[in-house]
Amino acid sequence: MRPDPLPGSVRAPVVPGRRPLTGHAGRFRGDALRFVCELRRYGPVSKISIGPRPVHVVSSPDLVRELLTSQARSFDKGAMFDALRVPLGDGLITASGDRHLCHRRLLQPAFHHARIARYADVMAERSLARAASWDPGTTLDLVPEIDRLTLDILLRTLFAAPQDPDLHTAVKDWLSVKYHAMRLALSPLHAWAERLPLLPAWRPPDDGPLRRLVAVQHRIVDAYRATGHDRGDLLSMLLLAGGPDGALTDAEVTDELITLFLAGTGTVSASLAWTLYEVSRRPDVQRRLHDELDTVLAGRPCAFDDLPALVYTRQVLTEALRLHPPSWLLMRRAVRPVTLGGVRLPPGAEVFFSPYALHRDPRSYEEPDRFAPDRWSGRAAAKAARHTYLPFGAGARLCLGEDFAWTELTLALASFTARRSLAPAGSAPVRPLAGTVLRPDRLLLSAHARPS
């Protein structure tokens, strides 16, 4: 018999469809995005299972706010981050508790406004160069193009002169491994392996790409430490960072560099790809973008100082990230007894919540599946309830590079759209891939030159 809930607490309803051995894992393999949206019908807190692992799913914005702010210290990272720790090390994304707070304080100066203004020169120059290579009248799959662009920008902002011949190879090998972290977190085999001796069929992630990337980074860090100069890049800021607890060790620096590789590639590239997808399908949105870019830029390339005037451009990006948040599913684990929505969670309890589902909840957004940038204009934007919009997280775990990402996305969107009109090419639908980030499988677009 199941134990009765504690006095004053309630039991979360169990979502139907649980299968022997696998639980609800099959629903994630089938149509994960539809599944996380359906969970809200079972109440603010519901219960599913991944293999033998019980999971509570929070579908209420108010409870998500509680989870991320007022009760944040009662939780650390969950199953996905256990899986990420092998390919990612122990940087800011996977760290918890005092280590997370300490490293966050040390890294904050690298993302101050003045520093981002310096990075913006690289973002604008590389975005313009990548966009200019797309000949008018041709069709291109923009997914690999955007991946190359965001990696190029990241390497040039992390390292003033990314010349190490092994760096690009090591980064690409590592990126191919880290995309499997979400699959591991939602795998019933992964959950069973926690309870049983190592299963014959179970294979943990290969840590070879991480070791090779760390070795390359150690060589670069040694060269930086030998001179001690601030080269104006992110690595210089990491090495110069210090506080009451001292500076970062070389091992901690490489962990944080790897964290930046994750945040600065998959998240930004997916967001830009989805934005171009939405823009290409809507001539009216393109016309308004073109009008704004023509007025603000007057034919010159977009620069950091132009960003405050690109109001509609920011609304387009904001709406694209509402419909397609890169972090579509996030996880926490209780570290002490805690109550959410009347449901008592013991230490070790896994909790999921989905920004994707929150962003498409009709209780928070009118016509939630419609792409409508004007919902973010003036008074309309002020009506959005807190914690109904979480493309970069919230609370102590709010993405430290949020302003970096908005700057890069705005400059890149302006570069790709200011001088060309975009249109979908081909009849095959764009399919969302719900992995560690939510990304399109491909994005075939045709470009047409605008009259000068």
C-alpha cells in the first residue's frame, strides 16, 4: 500500500499512460513537446515516472516562481545535470549551492555592459560577413550556417586570437557528445542504472572529447597566465576574476569555459534559427523589420549603440523565444523536505518544469500558439505575469549571459534581414528536435535582394 500523504499535504495526481519498466519515457520519445503541454490538465503538480524514477512536474507559473526564487535553496540541479556533468565538467551550469554562488559572483564582471559592448564589435562583424556570403537568389540550410556563426563568435569573444590548431576540432568533437545529455536524463535505462548494478547494455557518456578539450584549454590558459595581460576577451576576465574566496583555479577556469561553450552555441544558434524561421513565413513581420532597420541604420551595418532603437526587432526575438525557448525542459532535485502546491516532496525528489509549456499556456497568453510580436509592445508586455516567460531561466539561476545573448541575437538578426527578404524553400515541414536544446532539424530558406 502507498503511504498516506502527511497531514496538511496532498498527493499529486499520477498521469495516465505509465508503462512497465519505462514509465512515461516513451511519451518523451514520441512527442515530448505535446506531452509537456498536456501535463497542465492534471493540475499545478502532477506525477510521472522515468523508468523507476518518480518525477513531479510543476505546471503552474506561481509554483515555478516559488521553485526558482523563494524555495530555491531547497533544490539543486536534477537528473539532466547529472548526465551533463560527464561531458561538461563542474562549471556554473552544473554547480550547486555555495560553489554556484561563488562562481557566479566571480564571472559577473565578464558580462558587464561595457564588456559586452566590446564583444558586440566581433558579433556584428562576423554576423555581417556570414550574411554577406549568402548570395541573393539562392537557397540555403541555415541551421549549419548559424551553428558555424555562433561558434565563430564565441571563440573570438572567449579568446582574443583563437589560433590553437586543435581548438576547433576539440570543440566540435565535444559538441557532438553534449547534445545527448537530455536523452540520458529521460532514459529509463539511465534511471534503472542508478538502482541496479551496472547494466550490461548501459554505456555512460564518453569523456574523451571533454578530456581533449580541457587539454587544449590548459595550453591556452598557460599562455595567458605567462603574460598576465587583459586581452579584452572572456578568458582574460575569468583569469583576472577574484573575490573573498580567491581567484579561479585552472581547473575551474576550464570548467567555466566549457559552460560558456554550451550556453554560447546551442542556445543562441537555436534561438536565431527559430527567429528566422518565423520571420521568413510572415511578409508583414518582414516589412515592419525592414522599415525599422531602414530608419535606424540608414543603410549602415548595425552596431551596439543601435540596439535600444531596434524596438520591434527585439519584440520579434522575444516572441520567437516565447514560442521556441531553447531550454524547453528544466529539472531540479529537492535537497530537504519541501512543499510545493500542497504536495510534500522528500529529499531526493526529482522535479521537472517546462518553459515551453508555460509559454504556450492559454491562461497566460491569448492565442498562445500564434506568433504575435505586438504582444510585447508597451502596455501589452507589462501584462505578462512574472515567471510565465523563462527563455533564460529566473532567480539565482537566471542565465548570466542573457545580455550577451540578446546582443548577439539582435545584431545577427539585423545582419541577415536588413538587405534581403527571406522565404521558406521546399515543402518539407521544419521539425523541432527536443534535445538538450530545442532546435529545428533544418531550415531551408531562399534569399532575395531588397532594392537599395
